[in-house]
Amino acid sequence: IFYYLGKYDSAMSYYKEALAIAESFYEGRHVDKAVAFRGLGRVDAALGNFHTALRHYNRALSHLTPITDSEKTTASPKESLTILISLARLYMSHWMKSKDIAILDSGIQTVRQGVSLIDGLRKQLVSLETKEFVAGQSAELYALGIRSGFTAYRMTQESKYLESVFFFMEKSKSSILLDKTLDLYARNFSGIPMQVLQTERELLGTLALLSKHSADKKEERTRQR
């Protein structure tokens, strides 16, 4: 709440406290530590502290990525995707100040990491909540990739950046088709009656509208405070 109200000092204090609590409860790497580091990164990004924000985001990712194949982590695809999108935003924001092509390169690479994560999730059996989250967030990720690639192409006229733009555009379009195809295959394979599937679609549509209405109301109350 403090972050959205622009009270960054208070937000920073609470994120540091959350990190301290997580570190007292969990040894090694843990998703709760990742969430706290992401929060610290968001505050630093809002304050214009690029290098500190970058360090915090990378620390957050390190708690979700195993160093070795045998190591287990409390992986959270949703948290990983959120961090990668935050990183991509950070690079784009910093490029607007620095005009450094290397910053755009880092942003494009970050978006590619996010795309790989999304592609992997679409091949796995994940919850409906995760599917809806990925669908909602992937649009921003692809948009950041397209913007970064096109900006880099305008600066350098190098074809590799234009290829990145087309890559992200195709991913954006194909992701919608793939989701529909996989969903249709799963439903047909299950043998569920069409009437039940139709009822489910109607309920999901209603749920989506109610969720959006709830989120809009919450945002409106936050602004009023």
C-alpha cells in the first residue's frame, strides 16, 4: 500500500522487515525472500536507483533458480514472470535516460527469458489461476520486447533487432492460438459433455468480469486514500 501511495521510505522499511522475517524462517533460497527482494527492487526503481534495483531484482531471481540440476528451490512461475517483467521495465526506463544500446540488449535478453518461461509453462499441467495470470502478463512482456527491439533497430539499423521485433510479434500471436488449441484438446480428450463445457465457459467469463470489477474498485479505493 505504501508503495502505491508513493511513500517509498515506509515501503522500503516494510520490505526490509519482510526480508528479515523470511531469512529468519528459511535457510538458503526461498520464494518469500524473492518476493521481498522484488519489493525492494520496485521501490529503488521508483526512486531512480537503477543499479540498486537491478541488484535486488537479480537477487530475487536467484531465489527461484537452482544452481545445479539436483538442487531444489521453492519455484514460483508467477513470481519469476513478475520479476522478469519488472526487470524489462527497469531496462527500458533506464534506457530513456542513458540512451545506452547495451541497456536495450539486456532488456531484450530479459524478455527472451520470460518467453522461454511462458513456453515451458504452456507445456506443463498448471492451475487455472496460473494460466490466467500468464495470459494476462504475457501481453506486457511481448510489448516490452517489441518496443525494446524496435527502439534498438531505430538506433543502429541492425537487422538482428528487427528480427527480435518479429520474433516477439509472432510469439504474441501464436500464444493465443496455442492456448486455445491446448485447451480444446484437453477438453475433448477428457470426454466432458459439451453442455457442461459451455456452462464452464460462461462461469469463467462471469468470474473474469467480477475479478476485473473487484480489481478496479480496489485501485479506486487506493487512489482515494
